[in-house]
Amino acid sequence: MKSLVALFSLLAAPALAGDACHDLWFTRNAVIDRAGYCFGSPLGQAVFDNGDCTGKSVALPPQDQRMVSKVKQMEARFGCRVNNKQTRLDLDDLFLRYQLRNLPIRDEFESACLGWLGPVIGLRAGHSSDAPLVGQIDPGDYVKYAHIPVGNWTYVTTSGSDWQITSGGWLDTSLFQEQCRDIAG
């Protein structure tokens, strides 16, 4: 019964919820933070460390500029308006995002493997096999997919049936055949 309730709550949750906007806000601003941007808003200062910033005008490499443009398109599509005066970002996997080399872009669709039946699988800080391991999927985990894949790689988060995130990272989907008790989405 619990997995059925979890399934319906996942399917009933709109993909355009506020957490999707916070997810996109983080990705866009993490890219410019890595380029040296100095945040002036309370939210920007609460989420990113201005200790190594270089100014308000930063140049982004073409790949990063394309990523920022893609995120802005998704934010417009979702109708996002994140309040920069707040000092907390509603993003349950924020503790994981700081560890990532490659930042994920939120998708408008999400799905989940409810009860992983496969072996332990390592999750990486980036979408390459040489990126450091930052997490893992354990048997029984709920694995949530909510980000745009990059080739065979996709950013996932793991949790128990309570949906409290315990781990996450980039998963190479070419290395396994997904095995789940149930599927949502």
C-alpha cells in the first residue's frame, strides 16, 4: 500500500512545481558562480560562497553559455520566479550538488524506480567514468530520474520509501539493465 501511495503522490506532483524552479535556479547560478560571479542577492549569498568571486561581469565559455541559455528556456517554460530575497533554496539534494563536476538540467518529466532490485551501482560527480564516485544505488532504494540525460548518463537521486534523499550522482545507464519492484512516471 505504501508503494502505491508513493506512486500516486509522485504522479500527482506537477513537474512544474516550485522545486523544479529552485533546481533550475541552482544550476544556472552554479555555472556563473564557477566563473567567478559575485552574488548580491540574499539567496545567492546564502547558497554560494562569494569568497573567490571576481566580479559581477563574468565571461562564460561557449558550452557554459549554452547551458545557461537552456536553463533559462526551461525556467521560462515553467514560469519560474524564484524569490532572491529568501535565504534558503528548496532543493532536497543541495548537499549533493556542491560535489558535482557536471551540473544536471531539470527535465519537465520525472520517473522513479521504486525498489531497486539490481546490484550496488556507483554514482559519479560527472558524466564520465573517470569522475569521482559521490554516491551509490543500493538494493531496495527508490531511484528518481528528473533531469535531462547526457548521452548514456543521467543524474539521479536515491531515497527510501519516505522519499528523503540519501544519495545521488551521475549514473551510466549503459552499464546495467534497470530492475525495479515498481516503476512510477
